[in-house]
Amino acid sequence: MNCAARFPPHVRERAERLALWSRRSGRVDFAGMGRLAAAAQGAADAEALRPGDAALVLAAPGPPMFAAVLGLLGRGVTVVFLEPWLPIPDIEHVVRLVQPRVFIGSRLAQLWGLQVRAVREIPRWLSLGSVTRGRRGADTAYGIEDVDPSTPAIITFTSGTTGRPKGIVRTHGYMWSLHEIVTDHGRRDAYEAPDLCVFPNLALLHLGTGRGAVLAPRDWSERGLRAVDRLPAGDRPASLSCGPTFVDRMNALAERSPLLESLRSINVGGAQTDCATFERGFGHWPDATWRHVYGGTEAEPVALTDAVHAVGRSRARGLFQALHLGRPIPELETRNSAEGMWVSGPNVVSGHIGDVGTGRDANRIDEDGRVWHCMGDRIVVDDEGWWYAGRASQPAEDFDLEQRIYARIGSSACFVARDADGRLHLYGESVRARAGRQGIELLRVFPELYDVHDVTIVRDRRHRARIDRKRTLERA
């Protein structure tokens, strides 16, 4: 098997259909992506890369980057991604763990690589442009190398909750199963028109689906999103998958003038979403099907529900955020515990790289050899389905207090934390003004609070939605 084997049929059967669009590179059809991926395979062959070898790839999402990934995956080469903003000691650590034979990057990425000794020591450096242009006179056809399903396809390194790098291994078997699950549960999204992709991993999936993807501008600028809206009718996206902060951005732009009225399906996940964010979106895209998606980096999706229902049920309980998660997908087995909800199934990542802190503790293998992953979230299960109730590491009463504070001040840009003496403090953006009389009013309403502090909230870089509590407190 090879997870890239899903791509070649679309090169033949949908040659002129849109495969990828980015503001920088423009439109590339499936035939064009096939040529780019074949050129990348020619470069891999010239470097004598073989199944099991690793290549570090660092470039902005776009047709050249995805072509390089498809070319390498087709040859069975493991593609390694890491976040360039990780501390240099962590980058040194993970690069030496993986020992890539090749570093493929844009010009900017190579300038970055010069600053990291472990990257400088990678034997071969290739520019992304040279990889996808191919060699003059070369006639390389895109091919698929058969590999064992357990062969790593993609390894990503991100900073974990402990601040240590966490390496996540996605095998060819996992990628194949993930495609089956995501496309099955997204059948109502299976329009001929492309998907607007905020997350690059979904664009890679669509290349195997034959659907095509429009890459959202990285800065989420109005000019870039209006450019998406001006695409020809056949290339204009019919669906969107994103986090709540992107919905907030879309809402703000739609209030100035209509935007992307072609959208018929909108999937929101990655962080807790305010009911008001959904409700504003319902008003701007009333004909779209809205879906609330719950999952994590190592298990996605886990549970799904209609977002209109999630908001209605959450509002009925007086919640500021849409905390109703629906029910788990049928492919998963689940076990609820004080540590959080555990899940096992074909879309659960089975491996980690090196000493990754939380990774080993979050995964267990049972007596039947099945991998179980702990989501780390407190989930309440009742007749209506699953309800998110905060991280399992956070006292339940603290999470409940946050929800009541959100409803009182009309904002979720804050959180509570305990000091060394166990006293509760509220930290947030402009929270003292929202709280009334420099926070005194809020302290009167919520006697559990000891003090209120105005801080700049630090959010995760991937979703731009989750509050990074540790980094926020470090900067407070």
C-alpha cells in the first residue's frame, strides 16, 4: 500500500479540474500537479532516496510544496515537518532524532536553516523550486512505491503542553484509514466545487479525493479572501473547514459586504467556539450546513454534531460557548475516565518519536494490541450525547466558573488560574473594564475570585483560537 496511490487516478480522470489554488501560485489543475509531483520524484531519484529515508520539508503551503510531498510519499520517503518557531534546542533535538537525508525548502526556509546547526548538517539541501521544476530533458512519470502500512508517511513536530517537542508519526496505513473516515463522514460535503482550506493537511487529503482545494490566504486578509470570492464559478469553494477565529474573521468581513455566498457546508473545530460566533455565521450563511467537529492532533475527528443543535442545546443550559459535542463517530471505541476521554480506532495516531514528554503518557496499548489515546479532556456523557467540560487537569469548578464569567462579561478572552496559595485570579484582555469599576463588580458577583488582571492573551499559532495559558501567564 501507499497513501499517495489515491492521487494518480485523478491526474488522468480530472486532468483539467482544479487541484490547488493559492493566491501566490494561482490555479493548478490535476494534470499540472501530476507533472510537478513527477518532477519531485525525479529529484528524489537523483538523490537516491529510498523507502524509509526521511526528508525535511519547510515551505509555505502551495502547489510546489504539496507536489514535493506527493512526490516523496509516492516513493515511500518519510516527509518531516516541524514548526520553525520552536526553540532552536528543540529543533536540534528533533532533527537529530529523525536524521533526514535531504532538506527541501524555499529560499526563506534555507536562510532559516543556516541558523540551526543540526539542519546545516543535513547531507543534501535542495531548493523547492529546483525539486518541482525537474531536470531539462527528464521524462519522469509519477509512480507509486509499495510500502508496508506501518511505514511512516508524515512526521510532524509541534510544541506540546509541557513545552517539549512532540513528534507525531502518521503511517501510510493511518493516512489511508483517515482518508476513508473523513470522506465517509463528509459525504454531504462531496460537491464538485473545491474546499476552502485553512489547514494544509486537509488540502493534501483533497488531492487524494479528487476534489481540489483553495488555500486560504495565510494572513486571512480581506483582499485575499475577496480574491477567493472572485474565482470562476467552477473553482469557487463550496465548503470550509476552519477554527472559530477564522469564522470571526469571516463574520466581520461579511458584515461589510456579502462574502463567499457559494459556501454550502462549514465545519468548525479546533477550539471551543462561542455560541455568538456560530449565531453570527448562521445569519451570514443561512443556507449552509454547519457542523461542530471535536477532535485533536492525534485523533481527528472524534465526535460530530450539527452546530445549530449544539448551540441550541448549549444556550438552553445557559452556556456561553457551544459545549455540546454530539456523539462519537462509529469507528471509534471510547472509555471515559478521570484522566479524560480515551479513544481507539483507525484514525488514532499509533506512534511518537523520541522522548516527547506527554506523548507516551497519552497513549496506551491494551492486551489486544490496540492503541488508546487520551484526549485529556473532561467529557460528560448524558442522554443528549457528549459535553465538553474542560481539560481533565483543570478543576471542574474552575471551568464552570470560567463559563459563568464569560456569560457575565460577554467574552471568552480570559481564564482563571490559581496562585501558590490556591487563590483564583482572572486573567484576560480588557477584562477589568468589562468587569465593571476596574473589576470590583466582578469580584462582588463571583466571591471565588481573588483578583482581576488585564493581560495580552497568547493563542496557539495553528488555530489562532486556543488560549496558551502557560505562555500568557509567563508574559503577565
